[in-house]
Amino acid sequence: MNQSQINIIKEKVEEMLQKMTVSSFVVTVNLSAIPQENKEVQDKKDDLLLDVPSVNEAPSMYLVTVDITLDDPQMLIGQGGQTLFELQRVLRILLNKKLENNFHLNVDINDYKKKKIEYLKGLARSLADEVAITKEKKILPPMSAYERRIIHTELSGRQDIITESQGEGFDRRVVISPVI
């Protein structure tokens, strides 16, 4: 991926925001290479969760991070980040048609995703500590696959609790149980 492709990404994001009649915004685009040997691992993790170190070989995949700063972000974030998720999906489709490189796209607005990840990690640690002490399982509210993955990943190194997803569709949730 080269600078002209990064410029195209920025222009497309700005064009989309203007068509949505969003005024007063700042768009920054960052690019990081995903080394070939980490591609399978990267495909299984969320784009935001990995900072992959660079290696000397040419990468086959890139992580393109688009950060948007707005005065009134709620319209583009939506309830529970749903509008942001859909915006990212539409941008990914548009950009994959326009660019020839293979890349993951992560769009964040006013650090919403970063804050959400930190909140979920803190919640996971807190509830896991409580489960370890009380020996009573905790059932979290329904979450998206993305959010459940954050919880499972955060608690994966713990030996005193186990996590599993239960339920179907929009009612799928994480259950944290003590190891007996």
C-alpha cells in the first residue's frame, strides 16, 4: 500500500461524511503492516486488538485505521456503536472495490471503540475476580461477537475461571464460571 492509496482512503471517508451532511470533522488514516506469519492469527482477532510488529518480509495484509473526530459523534456512532459498525462495513466494501491491496479496515469515531474495549476489559476483570471469590457464575448481558471476543480474550489467561458464550442470535452472552 502506498501514499496515494492512503490519500484515496482519506478522500473517500471525507466524501462519505460530506454526503451525510456531517460538518466540522477531522479524518486521520494510519497504516500498519500485518506480517505474513501472523495473518492467520490476525484474521481471528479484531482489527483494533492487535499491534503486530513489523518484519523484514513484504506484508500480504495491512491494517488501515481511520480515526474520525467530530463535534457531535453520537449520530455516527449510534446505539451501542451499531451505526459505526455499519459505517465501517460500507467503507470496507467501497474501498475494497477501489483499491487492489488486501487490508483490514478499522474505523473509530472520537475513540469510541478504544473506550469501549477498555470498559469491557475492566468489566471482565472485575466480574472474574468476583466469580473467583464467591464461586458463583456471572451472566453478562447480550453482546455482539466482537464484544464477547474481547471478554474471552481478556480472561483467557486466568486459571481460576472459565468463560463460554451461551444463547442464540442477539441474546448470545458470556458466562463466567468458577473452576471447581
